[in-house]
Amino acid sequence: MTVPSTAAPVSRAPAVPTTRLISDPTVRRIAALLSVNAVGNGLFLTISTLWFTQGLGYSTSRVGLALTVAGLCGILASLPAGRACDRWSAKSVLTFLHLLQAAAIGLYAVADSFPVFLALACLATAGSRANATARGTLYAHALHVGIRTRALALLRAVNNVGIGAGAALGSVLLAFDSDAAYRGAICVSATAFLLALIPLRRIPTATRPPAAQPAAARDVAVPERRAPHPLRDLPYLAVTALNAVVNTLYVVLEVALPLWLLTCTSAPRAMVGWLLVTNTALVVALQVRAARGITGPAQAARAFRLGGLLVAAACLAAACAAHRSPVTAGAVLLAAVVLLTLGEVTSQAGSWTLSYDLAPNHAHGTYQGIYQTGISVSQALGPGLLTTFVLPHGTAGWTVLAALFASAALALPLAARRAAQESEQSKPTHYCG
């Protein structure tokens, strides 16, 4: 696959059928990489908390402290990883990170010292955030711009299936409730990072510098320019910040909604798991469809705006579950998760396109590092902010949160238009309205 010219092009390619995406050898190899990795991640996420607390014997507070410190380390990892991808290559960086994560995860099986456990948590989390940046850079270099957004939608669905399969395997192992089963699961999770190196090696990436490519390899001829460093690219930073705000939807799904259900509604406790299953199933079913028609920043910004407004509506729906009968509360929370998931798949489809099309191709790694840093901040700070400022205030807290999501969604198109103008990719009318 070729890397487009130095300024990110506007894709005018027609929609690519899903069957053609699956037949693309690069998409298949990336899908294989993600599938193996996702099964390992799903397995580890299912058993890790019990292993840390029951197997290794650490208190909940100590585990929470370690994961908080690890989250802060994750924030610091994305930008250096992006710079490394630009200096060397995304495949080389990913190879190193997979080896690092395999070692860190595998050593959890014998981390009977808290300082060692803390160090491993920091390494594993920093590796995970750096991995996300390197994968994003790999997608920019390996996937043709004409199919990138729909390919990423397909790959995200594949990733969710893999995580679900890993979680199902973890549930089986939990039934044994033995140290041997937990250690075996951790070793399998670590091995998954090593097995994923096999398809990674076969993923082709461009070897010529972007400036050396013929005009025929580009979707649209656009002015070339050297972009500022992303830390001085204020319009791109604005898009990154607004994306980070809306990405807090994952913390809403995984932290706020379960706690709200358990402490402030009469919905059945078992619904916590079913709400997550509903989200996973809908993402698998809808993500590819949600990416259809997104061929440039204008469509991406509109999709992001719609997605953010749907997430805001989900927060208002969740607030309505309080003081209801168990059946009504359960139905309202289910509706909230459906709205949240629709917002998730729609906003993510827009987010991917914006992160690539508003960045220069000679610095995709560094710009992906900035973008992923914003996401890391929202994931690290989100749980504390939601449990402190939203849940204790009930309906009022959910309403303020909805207003925050809506404001970010409505502000994004203007920020994206400004970023597109600054990057001189095309005429302003081609971009967000």
C-alpha cells in the first residue's frame, strides 16, 4: 500500500463493500493481528482483578493505587511512541512493544512483591497506550486512504469479537477458581502478544518517502507543507481535546453506569453484565455501517457531532432510571446503553478520519501520539471525575455531564474546519460546515 502525499488527502473513493475489505490481504493480516491480541486482552481483563486481589493477595486499595499510577504512566507513553514511529517505523515499534507487553503481563503470574507489581502495572499500561499509537500509525501507512475508515470500522468489530471470545474463555477459567488456572490464563494472555507478531511481520507498509510518490498514487492533489509540531498546532489540539471529552463515554459505560445501576436504581444487579454484552454486540453489528459515507473531514465532523449528541442523550436517559420500578429502571438503562453505543460507533467513525486527515503524513506517528494522549487523559481522569462530580449529584450530575458531551460535539465541526484551513489541505468549503 502507498502512503499519500505530505498533506492528508481528501478521499473521494466510492464506498467499498465489506466483502472487498475482507479480501484485501492487508486488512486480513491486520485483522489476524487484532484477533489474537484481543482474545488475550479479553481473557486478561476477565481474570486480572481476581488474580491481583485473591491470587497475589493485594488489597483493593493497593491495586487501585497501582492502576492509577499506571494510568498516569500511560498518559506519558503515547507521544514518545509516535515520535519513534516517525523516526523508525510503526512495525518496528509495535514489535518492541509486543515483546515488552508479553514480558510485563507474563510476570504478573509471579509478582509477589508490591514494588514489582507496581512496576509491571506501569510497564503494561504504558505499553498498551504506546501500542495504540503505534497501531494508529501502522494503519496510516498500511491502509489506502480510500478504504481506511471502513477498514478501521471492520477491524474494530473484529477486535470486539476477539475480546468477547477472550472474556468467555476467562469466565470458564473463573469456574476453576485456582491459582493454577489464573496463572495459566495470564501466560496465555502474554503468549497472545507473541503470536500476534506473526501476522504483524506480513503487513506491508510503504517504503518510499511520501514526497517521492507519483501524483497518480494520491486521491487528490493538494498543496504540500510542513506542519508545525503538534504541540504548537492549536487547531489539532482543539480537535484532540474535544475528542477526549467525548471518549469519556467509555468510562460512562464501564464505571458510571454500573455504579449508578447498583447504588441508585432498583434495576437487577445481573443487568450490569448484560449491559456490557449489549454494547459489545451492537458495536460488532453496527460499526461498519456507521462508517459508511465518511470520506473526508466534513462528513467525519458531522458524524462526530451526531455521536456526541447521542451520548448526551444517553446520559439524560440514565438519569431517568432513578426512583423507578425494577422493570422500568432496567428498560431505561438498556435504552441508555443503546443510545450510548449508537453514539460510540458514530463518533468513533468520525474520530478516526479526523485524526488522520487533519495530520500531515510525514508526521502521522507524532500526531497519533498527541491524539492518543488525549484519550489516555480521559481514561485516566474520567473514573475519578465521574464518581466525584456526577454520581453523587444524581440527576443534576447526569444533566451537567450530558451538557458537556453536547457542547464538545457541537464545537467539534468548527474546530475541525479551523484545523483543515490551517493545514491547507483543500479549500475551506470542502471541510466541516
